[in-house]
Amino acid sequence: MEGLISTGQAVLEWAQRLGMISAAIAFCIGGYYLIWGGDRGRGKSIGWFIGAAVGLIIVMGALGIAQSVDSNIKF
């Protein structure tokens, strides 16, 4: 069971790194649309900004939730 828990935590840590990189790229794309998007650029950029922020919150919170469940529930 310990191996399964450590594997799950390793996967979540890997997902956090990937999520941070993806959010940074999404913020850059949103900034591009905001600056050079013309009349409809602001509307396009808001979607990228909100999507990146929500995705980052979900990915970063997943490891914290998994660790709290692991500390409270023992098999």
C-alpha cells in the first residue's frame, strides 16, 4: 500500500510541474490576445486567464487534498 501511495504522490507532483508550465503558457497566450488581439482580444484573453487560474488551483490543490486524506484515513 505504501508503494501505491508514493506512486500517487509522485504522479501528482509531476502533474503540478506540468500544470505550472501549462498555466504559464496560457497566461502568455492570454497576454498576447490582450495586447495584439484588436477589438475582440480582451474577450479572448479573459478566457485564457480564467482557464489558466482555475486549472492551476485544481492541480495545486490536488496534492494537498491527497495528503490530508492520507493522514486522516489509514487502511
